[in-house]
Amino acid sequence: MVNNSTGYLYQIKRFDYEITTIQCGLGKRGGFLNISAEDGPHKISKSLSVTYVDVDDTPPVFVNSGCTSTCFTCPISAINANVNYADQGTVVTDPPSIKALDPDTDPTNITYNMEVYPVKYTDNIQFDNGTFVLLQSFANFSDAEESDFTVTVTMQATGSNGQMSDNFTLSINVNVPPTTTTTTTTTTTTTTTTTTPSTTTQEVTRSTTAPPTTTTPAPERDASSDSSDDNKILIIVLAVIGGMVVLILIVVVYKVRNKQPQQKYNLKDTKEFNGTAANGGAPEKEMTADNPVFDGDKDGV
């Protein structure tokens, strides 16, 4: 506005570089003001060049990566994506990529901050040149998910003046395939084995699972216990055999003695001197009827 009395030019409204008519219109680089003065039949005009000086007072804005200017014609605040549990690599989104622009500064001065929930997937998601990349599939994690779940990625962009953008959200819906439930039937069979003459009873348990079939071997017996049992049996057998041998010997001796007749000899030494007969011959022995060997028909010796 021009003061009619003084001729001074006044700005009565604050210009905003980010309004569409300035930033995205012809007035982006400034404009011209035509000032005219007249006093009746006389008139004069003057053209005044006006240049807008941008002040860095606006935070960055997330936009579709197809935007080539800072005009706010394609802002974006959230997108969704669907992936399979075993997928890996670039996450397919619509639009396929995003970026942040700052109407006041060069885009290269913008930095990004990203948070991932659940937190355990933070190192698995990377923002690379406007796209999101899964470094490995969700199926590779040790604590596997059992049903469909959602991973949320929240991003903010910071401009050169330190101002931060509004949050941008990427929701990744992960499809988990159904798991197959296998029913296992377990059958237990018990077998009892008895060993003679030992009174030890050994119990063998076999556990069978169908399918597959698994047999549990019988517990091993203590070798020292088996050896002790064998020694006891051997001692008993030897004692029985020894007793039987002694009994047989007693019976044999008894029978032999009963069959042998007793012999009696009555010897009468006549005229012996110092154990010699008087006639100098052998002492005479008289055989009597008491001697069972005596036989009247045989010559006595």
C-alpha cells in the first residue's frame, strides 16, 4: 500500500513462501509492482521488482516419490503392505516408494529416524532410497509366530533447522501359513522274564510310538550281581555232589565188610626157644576146627 501523503510503500500482510500461490505459482521467484501517480491531466508509472526471501521455518513433509517439487500436491502419511511369512527383499507398497521434502531446504539435508514394533524386528527392516527392505524373512527368527501379525514402521524426517516432520507409518501385514498338527499315539508293552535257578525277575519295558516305532531297551543288569549269583549256585552244587560221594563211599565200605568172613587163628607154640622150635625148625602151629580155613580133606600148612 502506498501512502498518498508521503508516498511510502507499506507491506500490510505477511508473505508466506509456502502458500500455493507463491511456492507453486508464478510468484515463487518474486514479482513486480506497478506504481502510478497522477495529478489530473498528468500521470506517471513506475515498476517495482519484488523478490521473496524464504525463511527456513517449515518442517519436512513425506510425499510420493514421484513428486519433483516442494509443492504440497502429493503428501502421504501412511501406507500398507502385505507380505508372506517367508518373503525377503523389497516390500511392495503403493506408492512403490516415498521421500521427505523440505520446502525451505535442499532435500539432501534431510535425515530420517525409524522405529519398528515389535522391537525384535528392528534390525530386519531397512529404509533404502525410498523403499523398505526385509533383510531376512520373518520365518528365520527363532521365536516363530503362530498366526498372522503386523509389523509397524514409524518414520520421521528432520530438516536442517532441526524441525521434525509428522509421523509416517508403514503397516506390514505378515501372512503366516497354518501349521499342521500331528497326533502321536504311544503304546507301552511290558514283558516279564524269569531266570532259573536264580529268583531274579527282570522287567523289560518297550515304548512304541506310531508312527514311528521306538523301542526302549531293557535295563542292563549288574555284572557283579550275576557273578555272585553264579558263585552261590556253584557252591551249592559242589556241596551236594560232595555229600553224595561221601554217602556212596560209606555204603561201599559197609557192603564190603559184611561180605568178608572173620578168621580166627589159635597158634600153640611148642618147645619154642627164642621164637624157634625145639627141633630147630619152624614152630608148629595147630590148626583147629575154629579156623574156618581148616578142611579135613586138605593138608594143613
